[in-house]
Amino acid sequence: MILKHFTTIDLASGMLMSWAVQIGAFAMALGVVAIVRLHGGYIAKRTPGQWFYSLWMMIVLIVMTLLGLHGEITAANSLANPGYNWLVNNVYSALGIAEYAITGFFIFSAGFNALKARTWESLFMIIACFGLIFYNTTLPETVWVGFPVFGGWVFSTGSVAALRAILISGSLGGIAFGIRVFTGKERGYAAE
Amino acid sequence: MTEKKMISWEKLEKIDPRYLFLILIALLIVPLLNPIGLPISINNTTRSAYDLIEGLPSGSNAFIFIETAVSGWPELLPGLIAVTQHSVQKGLKIVFAPGGSAVDYSLTMERVFASVDFSKYQYGVDYVYFGYFPGYETGVATLAQNFRSVYQTDYQGKSIDSLPLMKNINSAKDFKVATVFASSEGGYWLIKHWGVGQGVPVIVATVAVGASGVIPFYGHGMTGMILGTRGAAEYELLLKTPSTAVKRLDGLNIAHLLFMVTVVVGNIGYFASRGKRR
């Protein structure tokens, strides 16, 4: 894969990536087995405060799987099953939107409680936060048109330089870690 | 007297967040019902995205990768509609493919097809819509090399080889532009495997929180960026069709103004009560 990225030598990278896609699909089945084992245990032991939710999760898992498979078998598309389609569109998606919207309120109250200038570092954090708001909203530019220009410069110059440094060093660290795992020198949590 | 004052400062520092939520909701509703229409300047990143599509000749192939669930609609759907509309106006051949977090992609595509005028477009000839592909980043990388190793059929179950548009398309290099609407990692994937890997000009439309992650690639793997609601509003203005995003930007402005006011009030309370405590 590394040779393919940095040279014109293809080797078998395309085939390896196709395999990875197929393995990824099979990993879903493995995930189902793991979930059934975990939550099946909770139900069997009647774990207080947990077993009822586990049971509900199993019911939903079975219903969604059967409805989706029905759509796949009859029309080669899980969304072709009206029940599956209804649950995705009216339950799953609605809950997803609600969950995402609620985070806005959490961020609001977390910002109010956490953004206190207790130290110099936290003061700089507040200034950076306000700077980003000044750049990303249009209200401040009604006061001074230079806000988006200055904010854009900070964002695309200072921020980019710092982030590139972090990205490059993180990637080099990742490669070094990978080599250590492959050569058996890394025996920490991620390598086991 | 002093004790009374101290108590009131402490209250200022510890306002019940539920009151803030109520004020926030009220302030968000007002601009949605009555848009204020604050002026909006155009960022370079959005202009680059617009110019890239605007500069393509009619008939060029455009790849649109949808990597957002319905939860990402407030920030990404207006941009997706605007870019699709622009692509149709320019007569580009469009290939839609959802992956990653876009598990409820059918709803997103319904909105796109309902909002953009495809009346002059013929399915299979001018645009194609594929279903969800698995594999996340690996799926995107595989698509860049060999479309047919990921897709054998389109969303409707038609063979990929029966679609006239796909006859000359089998890898990223067959596209003149690739755009991703990402609420998760999709931007990185397209930049790495299509932009850097295959040299395809990439536009990343991302939720605002994801912008700092992809901005290092601007000009180096990413040609343009549509940054959240603001980016979508700018794109709508460039297209001269101000719509949903422009309205939402007013709400965004007011919410952030309230946020800044509450942070300042909280800090005044914190310093005042700290001084009294000393």
C-alpha cells in the first residue's frame, strides 16, 4: 500500500483494498455476534437496571434485521421493505436529528460553565473561541469588515501551519507504531 | 449589604442553564420566521469551490459523495442542494454515492431530487445514483481505483454496465471534480484517496466543527471548502439563489451572540464573586 502511494508500483494494493471492503462487511456479522453475546448475558442474568434495555435492543435488532433481509431478498434493497423504510425514516432518523440538536444546548451550557478565565491559558481559550465565532458568523462584519479577512488569515495561515505540524508528526508516529507492532516490539494494549 | 451584593454576583455566575435554553430557543425562532438578512461576505474557500464547478465544461463527470446522515442536514443539506443545482445548471454528468455515516441516505436523496430541477436530465445518461457502499475509508479508496469492485448495480438494481454514463467511468481519474458532504471523516477519505492519491480536484463540504481538521489540505488535495451553514449560505449567494442556508445564518448569528454574552456575563460574575470572596 505504501509503495502504491509513493511510487507507480501497483503490486496487489487494489486487490487488498477490495478484500478490506469485503472483510469490513463481514465484520458487521461479527459485531452482531458480539452484541448478542454481551446483551444475551445481561438478559440471562437479569442484570438490575440493564436487562430490560438489553431485551429491547435485541427485539429491535431482530425486527430490523428481518425486515431489511426481506427487502434484500424480494427487491435487492433493504429500503424496499415498507416497514424497514418507515422505521429508518420516522424513528431512527428522527432520533438522530433530536440527538444532534440536543448537543447544541449541551455545548451552550458547557461553554457557559467552562469558559471562565481562571488562568491565562483559559483566557487564551476564550479569546480563540470568540475569534472563531467572529470569523464564522456574519454579525461581527457589520461592525468591522476586517473580521472575516483577519479571521480567514489566521485560519488559513497560523491554524494550517500548526495543524499540519500535528498531522505530520501524528502520521509519522502512527507509521512508527505500526512498524513496532508488525515487528513484535510493541506489546501494549492496541497490539494485543 | 456587601453580603447581598456577593450573593447576586454568584447568581450571575451560576445562572440556571434552563433559562438560557429558553432564551436560545426564542431567539432562534425569530429569525427563522422573519429573516434579518444580515450582509454575508464570501470566503476564499467557498469561492474556490464555486469557481471550480463554474469553470468545468458541460458534460464533465462530477462525483458527489454523501457522508452525512439526516442529523447533518441543518449544516450540509443546503450546500448539497446548491452544489447539485449548480452542477445541473452547468450540464455536468453526476454520480451520487452515499457511504460512511450516510445510513439514511435515501431521505437525503429524496430531498435533493425534490429540490433540484432534474427535468432536463435523463437517469443513467446524465446522472446515476448508487446505493450505500460499505467499508468507510477503504470503500472510498477502492472506488478511486475501481468503481466496479464496489458497485455492480445502481440503487434501483440496474447493472452498472447497462448505464450509458458509467461506460467510460471506472475510477477517480474519470471525474473532473469530486465533492463530499461530510459530517464525519468523509472529507479526509476523499482528500487522501481522490485528491492526493489520484489528483482529482476535491471540494469538501463539512460541518463547522470539522473545518479545522480539513483546512490543512486547502490547496494541497482540497481545492475548495464549503464550511457549514455559512459556506452553504455563501454558495447560495454565489449562485444568486439565496435560500435555506441564508435564513439559517441569521439564527446562527443570534445564537452565537447570545453565547458570547453569556460567557462575558459568567466571567463578570466569576471575577466579582472571586474578589468578594478574597
